[in-house]
Amino acid sequence: MQELLKVIVAGLVEDPTAIQITEDAPNEEGVIVYHLHVAPEDTGRVIGKQGRIAKAIRVIMRSGAAKNNQKIAVEID
């Protein structure tokens, strides 16, 4: 799942080498949280107008996780 997130975000940013993804252990509800860090100038590109791109990224990641019987969340830091 981490690779899927990296591929999606790499297509959006100008500096793909600055992408950092950290993964938390599943919490008590079984949700794995992925923390996405990009270069400061690329943050707006990942979030999008009114958060539309961020929402789309989260939807794609949730649907991919559902195929693997996982629950995930993506936070953009």
C-alpha cells in the first residue's frame, strides 16, 4: 500500500525525491495510518483546491486496502 501511495503522489509533485511516507502500527480498531510528507512547495499540489485531490487520494487508497481486507487512513503532514 505504501508503494501505491508513493506512485500516486509522485505524479503530482515536482520533487518526487522529497516524498516520505511513514506507517503507523494498526490501532485498536485495526486502522493503519500512513503519514505523507512532501516538499513544502508541493503541499498545495497534493491537497488541491478545497482538498479535492487529498480526498481522491484517500478514496483510492481505501479501495485498494479493502481488496486486501485492511483499513487505512492517509494524513498529509
